[in-house]
Amino acid sequence: MDTVNIYEAKTNLSALVDRAAGGEEIVIARNGKPVARLVPLEKRTAPRRLGLYRNEVKVGADFDDPLPEEILAAFRGEKA
């Protein structure tokens, strides 16, 4: 396990991600105190089961309909 400070992590992020992808664990520190860990993602041991929530989740017939104007306004940051 290697420890790097935030400045070094920002400067060398791509290389650190490559190292983590290769199996290393890297600790990121601020003022010498650990604040985060960069670790490799775990690989799935089994494929996802399809249809896990079959018969439990329903998609409404209006799923693809345009959104109401008040919701569109909210997305644009406008007051209703």
C-alpha cells in the first residue's frame, strides 16, 4: 500500500488509476492524514441474473410521454 498526498494524486491521477487497476491499493492523504483510498474494482464472480424484479416493477404506459411543463421548468431552474 502506497500513500500519496493530494497534490501528487492530482498530478499523477492517470498513473495512480493504472496502478490501482493492476491490484494496488493507494491511500490519498491531506497534510499527512489519510482521507481516501484508491482501490481496484472487484470483478463479478457470477453474471447478473436477468429478470430479478420481474412481476415486481411495472413501467407505466406513459413512460415515454413528454414531461409536464412544470417539471420541465424545474429542470431549467425556473420557479413554478
